[in-house]
Amino acid sequence: MTIFNYIALRNQSEIVNGKIEAEDIKAAREAIRNLGLVPTKVFGEDKKASAPKVRLSPLSLQELIDFTGTFRTLISTGVPIIEGLVFLEKDAVSSRIRLLAREIRKQVIAGSTFADTVAKYQEIFGSIYVGLTKAGEDSGEMEKTLDRLAELLKKQAAIKGRVIGTLIYPCFVIVLAAIVVTVMLMFVFPAFKEMFDQSGAKLPIFTQICIDLGEFLKAYWYLTLLAPVAIGALIYTAFKNPVSRRILDDVFLKLPLVGDMLKYANFSNFITVMFVAYEAGIPIVDCLHLGNLTIDNRTIKNKITEAINKVQQGTHLSTALRAANIIPSMVLFMIATGEQTGKLGELLNQSVIFLDKKLDDIIDAMTKMIEPLMLIVIGSIVMFLALALYLPLFQSYQL
């Protein structure tokens, strides 16, 4: 029996270190999984990896894409790993990429493998990157793994960009409308107040409300500065607090179109990572764990975690996912077909194509809906302010 050191994941996020006794590395990985952990690195007692000597700054998603894409291109043309890292160290645009390449190169020269070195910087690369890199190195298909990682990262960036791009327009319009209304209340309505008072006419209720709000904001002008900060802090706290975050995630999923967009964005990332990991030869339970790391919505993540537990107990993948009652039926059908025909990898890829198409359709529908909706909102605000401002004037002319 040999003692193995390991680095693993608990509950899809917590990194744990430990030792385990087993006959070989394969048995050690199996024993670690039996403990309810997901092994990301397993090595013999005599090969214990030292911690990185330099603390590096995290890379942005785009920087990680640039690092992986450039390194993949160099490796595919036959450039040795060390020479590829030297190129990145000297010629990468980002200083953080250059520093990272230098540290990886030093440790590879010292005898560490590329995958083992990447595992030391898990806070930079993430568990998915570490797991896939290790699988690619073990299978001798590092070039193909880097290619898959590059495509995976690009896809995640594209989905993130489309979702944010869809939501940023209404947010911008709402903020702009709030600024315009505040300026009108604080400066325009007070200027007309004296005229309204001289007319002696009774003001419409919404005109009086606007004048009162304007006087309040002028008297307590600092609230206009504190309010955005307070709202931002409240939103930040709500998303950071586990209880409120679960409630918000559940509410978001129930919103028309927005809920569908969030679901399909999460499903697309989840199945894509599963497909890439499965093709790299990673066991299906570990594929599920890695895929679950990409899910942002706690409601979906909890349901997938329940499905993973069932798969660990021997339930078929499609059956466990169906019991979660959240995965689209078409995806479940393709996964079940893949299990029955032995073509799970191919059917997972088809599921990704299906999910991406659905996500595109949902985003297009949201885009078409948002524009007229924003016009209605802005039009209603303008109409309300115009009536509040000019209706008293019309009444004074009639007197």
C-alpha cells in the first residue's frame, strides 16, 4: 500500500487537502470519491508538490482565453511546452499573463508537469481548468484538451456577454429616467411653483405630489447621492447573503423570459463542461461535479447536486437528472439515448447545440420585447411629468 497526497473539492467549492492509503493512484482516486470528494490532484508521498512561491493576481476571463488560446496554438505547431511558456512570458500583452507564464515555466523546468503546476494555481485557473488539464495530460491528449478549454472559455464569455448585453439596456434606461425625473423634481417644478401659487387654482394631486417631492429633495439633497450607494449596497448584500441569494435565484427563475434565459444559459454551460470533461476521459460523476461548478443559480445548483448524489448511489444519469425536474425534456431524451446507444459524448454535444439555439431564440425574443417596453415606460414618465407641469397652466387660462 502507498500513501497518496490529494487535493480535492468538497461541496463543489471548498478545496481540501489530505492523505489516503491505496494500492495505486487509480484506487486512491476511487477512495477519495467514496469520501464524497472530487479529486483534482493525487500524487505519491515522495512527489508532494510545493506551494507556489509567488502569489499571482487572478486573470480575467478574457486573459485566461488569451493564455489558453495562444498556448494551444504554440503546442499544436510542435513548440515544446517550455518554449511556449517562454514566448508567453516575453510577448503576452497582459503583464499578469507574462508573470503567470514565468512562474509556470520555472516549476516545469524544476520537474513539475504542466498539469501539476496549473493545479497549484487553482484560484487562478479554476477547478474545471485544473481537472481537464490533468485528464488531458494523463491521456496524452494535451493539445486536444487545450483546444477544448479554449473553445469552452470562449463560449462562456460569449454567453456571459449576451446575457449582460440583453439586461444592460433596460438598466441604462431606468437609471437615465431616474436622473431625468430627479432633475425635473428638484429644479423644474420648484421654478413653476410660484406661478402656480399666484394663479390661486387648486393643483391636481399629481402636480402637488411632484412639487412636494421636489421640495423634499432640495431640502435633503444629499439623499440623492446616498440613495444610489444605499441601493447598490443593498443589492450587493442581498446577493452575498446565502438566504436572500436563494430567494432571489428562485424568484429570477420564475420571471417570464428572464427565467428562461437564466435557465438555458446555466444549462448550456453545464452540459458543455460535461461534454468536454467526458470526452477527456473523466468519470461521469466528476464530469457532473465540474459541470455544476459553472452554475450560478443556487436553485438549479441544488437540484443538480441532488442528481449527482443519486448517480453516485448507482442511478442512471438520465434518471437522476429527470428526477431533478429542471433539465429540458429534449436534453434528458438525448442523454438517455446516449446512455442506451453508448454514444453519450455525441448526444451531449447535440444537447449543447440544442441549448445554444434555444438560448439565442430567448435572447432575441427578449431584445424584441425590451425595446417597445422601454418606449412605453419612458413615454408614461414623460406624459405624467408633462401633465403634472402643464395641466395647472391650462386650468389657470380657463379661470
